[in-house]
Amino acid sequence: MGQALCCIQVDQSTVAIKERFGKFDEVLQPGCHCLPWIFGSQIAGHLTLRLQQLDVRCETKTKDNVFVNVVASIQYRALSDKASDAFYKLSNTRSQIQAYVFDVIRASVPKLNLDAAFEQKNEIAKAVEDELEKAMSAYGYEIVQTLIVDIEPDEHVKRAMNEINAAARLRMAANEKAEAEKIIQIKRAEGEAESKYLSGLGIARQRQAIVDGLRDSVLGFSVNVPGTTAKDVMDMVLVTQYFDTMKEIGAASKSSAVFIPHGPGAVRDVASQIRDGLLQGSHQ
């Protein structure tokens, strides 16, 4: 009905290409326009000005001979002031963009190792965007954004990378565990050494206290009881300690069996042995 009345409607974010007798005449902006078809005017087509996105998957090889699929996302749109170029100069815009993306990616990625390709995704995207911007501006298109959204190695390569990473982490964990056990053993050894040192000091002080007490007892007994010698007093003290020890052994319910000679002569021998041992300890 609109064409019968020589009027057409151009939607928002869209332009119409007007021709007269098959030749480009003008670009019609959104709104209502008069189109006198009786004078050879017609609409050759419409061109959207909306932002469009093209996802391109490109297979290529890295410098270390790993085949990867690089997925690039291209966001572009036609320029209103160059709508005639965008409409007439390209028959298949998406194929043209895809060709440029393939060219740049296959020229950039083979220069990088696989790890470097992951690290330099932004640099690859910038190279693609610069090349597309330079090429597509002549055709009336603007490249708004270029993203490298994914780099997909072969499934076997990904599995190998995961195994390498897992092995490295296990090795690190083993080293940390070994280091912790080493520290524990060192600290335990230091603690045992300190404990033995303190135990030795305690035993030495105990023996010294026993010797000092016996010496004081012998000297005091010799002074208070005339006619006795230090040896007599020492023998009496040792015999007393001998009987105290026998009493404690007999009173303990869980004592092990101890076989020692018993009698007056045995007591004298034990006293001599104890006295000799104590005297040697005091001299040391």
C-alpha cells in the first residue's frame, strides 16, 4: 500500500539504499520517505546499523607444534555516512571478515609457544583488530571490538598439560612434607639432647648432694662421738641405707625379683662397693 502511494518506511537503526533507474541515488535514514517509482526510484535494499557479532574458529599450529583452535569474537557495524560503500562494495561481509581473521591468526600464533599464546591473547586480539580496522574501513564498516575468547588445544594435549601440572604440584607437596618432617626430626633431636643434658645435670647434682650430706653426717658424728673414725661412720650409714633399700624392695608390690647375697659378710662387701662408688663419683 505504501509503495502504491509512493511512500516507504525505514525502521530505526536501519538505512535504505535508494536507486533511480538502477543507479545509486541516496541513503534514506529512518522514517517515512516519498519514493516516486514512476520516475524510476526504487529501494535496492536495507542495511542495518546495529552492532553485529561474528564468532570465528580458526585452527592453527603453535611454535612448539601443537595444533589449537583459536576462537575470535568480532564485533562490528556499518557506518551511516558510508552506507553506500558497505552495501555495494562487499557481497558477503562475514566471509570477508573471517578471511582477515584467519590470515592474522595464522600469521601470529605460529610465532608463539603454546604457553605464550595463552599469555598473549590480548596481543593477538589487538593484531586482528588493527588489521580488520584498516581493511574494513574502506568498505564502510567499523570494528568495535575484537576478542580472543578461547584457545583450545587438542584433547590429548590438554590431558598431558593437566598431568604435568598435577605432577609438579605433587612434587611440591612432597618437598614441603619432607621439609616439615625434617624440621620435626631436628626439633625432636634438639629436645632430646636438651632433655638428656638437663637429666645429666640433675643426676650430677643429686649425687653431689648425697656426697655432701654423707660428708656432713660423718663429720658431725665423728665430732659428737669421740673415738670413732670417718670410716666407721661411713660403714654404719651405708649399712643403714642398705637395709632401707631392702625394706623398700620388699614393700613394693610390683618389684622385680632381685637376687643379692645377704649376711654380715655380704653387707660388708656391699658397703665397700657402695663406698668405693660414691668416693669415685665425688672425685669425678
